[in-house]
Amino acid sequence: KAAALYTNEKWLRLRFAHRYQSHFAPLKWKKLKILAIGVGGYEDHTYGGEALKTWKTYFPNSMVYGIDIIDKRYLEQDRIKIFHGDQNDENFIKKVLAETGELDIIIEDGSSANEHHIKAFHTFFPALKDGGIYAAENIHHSYWPSLGKNWSNFAKDSVLLQNWVNIGGSLDLNDPKTVMNMFKRLVDGLNYQEFLHPGYVPSYFDKNIVSIHFYHNLVLMYKGTNNEPSNFIENNTLRPFVLETLGVKSLEELGLEFTTIDKTTDEYTALKVK
């Protein structure tokens, strides 16, 4: 039944529920390990953990984990375990992943800062099992610039606005520092076998993302082995029969100019769960 996903006020407001439903319904009865980055509620003890409870209800045979920089462990219950720590602290994350093992679903709804969104993806995506799903929520922060020091006084009485002061987004839709532009670059990686670029070395994400689904304010990525060959390219150069069809013996004869391909690095993949 879909009801559990449609009763959460936050998702109704942000229109996530029906998106999750279409991807998660086939997994509903499986025994999964699900990690939510961000429990919610800030320091308010009357709020938070709603998403964890929703996942517990929707996936009745699964274990749900949460991470939050505020201690929310008082919200733990059967099949819900919460870790208290900073999503940017690699030593903390190593301990978390050592306890959880490989994960089936990761839902990133932690820090608002773009640099933290990016680091979270690099850190946690490798911890997914093959076939796992990584969901990045609230990517609208890509489009909001930091308010900066001159604006901080306006936000001093609001925890929510304080989180927006140094958000690191940009009015420039092509700014490489935003999380949305990281995801845009990953789309090209789906087709790295088609790159006409001799000597190209595929990144970890080129080789391990098999699909990316973009929605309003939400991106979902599936992990797997991305090794489908190209019909015309091999090792990022033209296959011999293509050269022959073109009437040349080598790629050099075509006089092409190859530019540097910007790609997402493997900087954080050392945290991959064995």
C-alpha cells in the first residue's frame, strides 16, 4: 500500500512521496538496510524522526538507520537506530558504516551546504550494494547563493536561516561548486564508453552508476556495473571498422582537437564498505 509514503507532511509539501513510491514499491517487502542522513527537528525535542518512522512502516522487514549532528538517539525504537555525529567527520562515518555494513538505500537530507551535499555523495554512495539507490533531497540549495556576513544578523534568531547563511549555492546555473552541477556531470559519466577521447580513464562513478533520475528538488541514482560497450567506440577511440568506413587508418588523420574532460574525482571512495 502507498499510504505510508503519502501521510508525511514534509513530502507532501516538497512533492517527494509519489517519486519515492515509484522507485521503492518493488522493494517494499525486502529485508533492507536504509540510512537517512539527517533526522530532522534541529534541537527541538518535540519534532524529528518522522521520516525514519515512515521508512520503518513502509518497509516492514527492514532496518532503518539515521545520522544527525544533534543527538536524536532518544527517538530510537525497534528497527530504528540513530547515530549521533557529523556527516562530514570521516572517522565517525567509518564507524557508522562498519556497524551498518553495505546499504540498500541512502537518503541524504542533512546539511544545507552544497559542499556538504557533494562530500556526502562521495562518502556514502560507495557504501551502497549493487542495485542500491542513493536519493539526494533538497537540491534547490544549488540555486540559492550564500547570504554572507552582511546578512547573518537577519538570520540570528532562526536556526533555519542560519543554515542558509553559508549555503554555497549560486545564481550561475553552471557554477561547478554546486551539487546540481556535480549531478549534471555524472550524467555524462553514464555514457563514458561513448567518449571519443583516447586515454580517458573512467572514474569510480562512471563505472558504478547505471541510472540517474531527476525530479523537482530530488535526484535518485542507482548503483551497479556500468559496462555496456559502445557499437562504434572502444577504449575511447574509434573501432577499426569505423576508421575504415571513414577512409582513414588512424584517428589522428581526422584532425580532431581533444579538450580536457571534467569529471567527478574518487577522493572519498576509501570509505567504501568491504
